[in-house]
Amino acid sequence: MKILALDVSTKSTGWFVTKRSCGKIVTDKKSSFDQKLVFFRKELVKLLHKYKPDVVVIEDAYYRPGFGNIHTLKTLVKFAGVAIELCASCGIKTEILTATTARKNCCGTHEGKFGKREVFDFFIDKYDLDWKYESHNDVTDAMALSWGYREIQRVKKKSDQEKTRK
């Protein structure tokens, strides 16, 4: 199963297919909101055509006190909506996954908060990557979404097989 994972952002959407096939969709700060959505869609079309994923995993956007504001949430949801609509029009399955669930399932349990920096450090250590936090943390978040989704599917498949045997 080929997965394209997206850590959606209005400024820098991290994407991940494999360790060698990953990057960011970076919008121009000077562009209007509408122009950013159009640019994001065009870049996502390129990724879908190039990698032909079976599923696109998109980070869930939700409001929590102390993190941004409701305007930020509304903006992120619009970008995610563009991705969902585009995938649906191409016949590609989408899955929505929270960052917390992805991090827990890809990086294992962790005492305390397992945030962006800890996810970044986890993948840097695990794969001996020569990446810099400032320029690759959106990519490692997308990596966490992909790995977390794979682990959830693996556990689900195993559970389904055990139920079938009974």
C-alpha cells in the first residue's frame, strides 16, 4: 500500500511517501488566501500523479486552548478540504488522523508530551537523517502520520485475523 501523508499547513505543508520521496509545499507569504489554495491544489495534483498513492493520510485539524485560534483552525480545515476533495475526485481514499494518534502509534509511548521536536528527533535518530529541525519538522510530522497509519492498519489486520481464527 502506497501512502502519501500530509501535515497540512497554510505556509508549509509537509508531505511524505518514503524517506527519499518527501518534501514541503510552501506557499508564497505575499499571495492571497485564494491564491494559496489554488497553489496548494496544483502542487498536490503533481504529487498524486507522480506517486499514485492508494491512500492519503491527512492530519486532523482541531481546536485546543493554547494552540492558535479559531481563525487558524478554520484556515487549516479549508486546506484539508481541498486535499480531501481532490483525492475523492481522483478516486483516492483519504484517512484523517490526529497528530497525537500518529505520534503514539509510530514513535511508541512516551512519558509526557511527544511533540514536533520529539517526533523530529525520533526519526533523525532512527534513520540517521542529516536534516535540520527548522527546515524538516513538517516533513517528519508527515512521516509520523504515515508510519502511525501503517501501524494502526497492521494492528487492525492482526486483530481481524485473530477474530477469523476463533
